[in-house]
Amino acid sequence: MIHILARINVKPESAAAARDILSTLVDASRKEPGCIDYQLLQRADAPHVFQTVELWADQASVDAHMAAANVGAAIAAAGPLFTSPPEILAFNKLL
């Protein structure tokens, strides 16, 4: 299994719009083959900072997700709201 953590920083005034776009992405992503879990978090003390916590069956599932139309649509819609590119990191569970 592959754990993906993605941190998304948006303009503070765009937090609500970003939350809507990301919520749509989460709903679609949860239906993709290989998606075991997909959560969206919003920082309590900085509501313009979002974090996804994803669990995928394997690297092929991650690759298919990143190539999926819904991911491209979300990036296109949210891109103008970003203050920096999303930081996307992959982890393997140790314990």
C-alpha cells in the first residue's frame, strides 16, 4: 500500500472556493479503483491550508489517479487559487 500526503496552500480569501473544488475531487477519487481511503483536512489555525491523506493499493493505482480526468479538472480549477505548487509526498508504512 502507498500513503500519499498532499499539502495544498491557497490564497486566504480563496479557502472556501478551494474547499469546494477539493471536496469534489475527494468524492471522485474515493470511487477510483485502488483507492482504499482518501481524506481531506483543513488546518484549524490556517484555513487556507489543506492536506490530503490518501491510501492506495499500489503505485499503479496512484499513477492512474494522477492521470485521471478529475485530478486534471481539479488542478485546472484550483490552480489560480494556489500560493505555491502542492507538495505531494509518497510514504510506505513501516509499523
